[in-house]
Amino acid sequence: MTPKIFISSPYTIGDVGDNVKKQMDCADGLMSLGYVPFVPLLYHFQHIVHPRQYADWLNIDMEWLRMCDAILRLPGESAGADEEVKLAKELGKPVFYSIVDLRNHFETT
């Protein structure tokens, strides 16, 4: 089975558009390596058309995280991303801070 990777990163701290692009760029790299990324910041576009409360988006993220095999935490301050990492650890899912470490893990398991 191809590993499903949840990408976790800042959204509202810094430039929102740049933050979305960083996740999309990361997802493209993961796809090129053969992984199946989940890009929660793509919900940015859903939020533009149908705004919801922050808690709604975080709850959706957490449900998707439960279905992923691992989390890749990108750099930057983010309370939401920190909560995602916390849940991943509680669920026993590996947390990575670099694609190199992620690849090393999945290539040896």
C-alpha cells in the first residue's frame, strides 16, 4: 500500500497564499516520490467560497489525519499544526520534519 502523508504547516501566520503554495509544492514533491499526500490547506479555496469557523476546519483536518499513515510537519509557527502533530503522536503515527527522514522510514519498513 502506498503511504498516505498528511502535510502539516502554518496557515494564518505569514502570507496565507504563500503558505498554501508551500503545501502544494510539498505535495508535488511527495507525489513525484510515489507517496499519496493529503493537502489540508487546499481547503483554503473551499473556505473562500463557503467560510466556516476555525474549529470546523481543524476538526476536518484531524479526521483526515486519522486516515493517513504519517504526518510531515513543515517549518513555521502554528498552533493548529502543533495540534495535528500532537494527535499523530497520540495515534502512534510517525511524525517527520523532513522528506529525507520520511523516505528513510518508509524505504526501510
